[in-house]
Amino acid sequence: MLVLNRLRTAKLHLCIEEEDLAKVTRLIEKGADVNMVKENGVDPLFVACGKNNIAIAELLIKNGANVNAHPKKGVTSLDIAAQDGYTEITALLLKSGADPNIKDEHGWTPIRFAARNGT
């Protein structure tokens, strides 16, 4: 069962990269882990935020994605959204409880990223 879940989760990451909401939905319904970190240090929500895909991010959060996870050198999904100026997804993360004061390995916070970029 663990192997099957890992395969579903690997597919989940790929479907998020491809921005295929229908496939992401099916994989979650079949038990893909919305918080599993891949070898490259990212979780599904991080990928969705990097793609600025609000529909997939909402689906992941609704299904238990940790909005404060910071598996890749302390970088959170909120960091990525703020850094890239994705205001709508930033608002979703904050509304869902993301902490804007979590520091990455260099001491940067999402607030600092947003201020640097004028968002």
C-alpha cells in the first residue's frame, strides 16, 4: 500500500506541474498524500504555488495540505507566491493560515519577499 501511495503522490506532482485539475482531483480521491515531499524537496502545494494555480492550491488545502510546510531549505509555499508576486494565491494561503513570519535558511520571510518585489 505504501508503494502504491508513493506512486500516486509522484503522479500527483507531475499532474500539478501539467496543471491538470481533473487528474489531481482523481489522485487525491484515490489517496495520494497531499503533503508528501519529493526527492527534490518540494511538496504538492509548493508546486501549485510555483505554477500560480489557485484551483489546484485550493483543492490541496481543502484536502489537508500543510500551508506552513517548509521542506526545501525553509522555503514555504507562501515564500514562492510572495516572491513571484502571485497576489491571489498569496491571499489564499494567508486566509488558510499560512504564517508570513516563517524564515527561510537565509532569514527571509514572505513579507520581505513581497516588499522587495513591491507586491
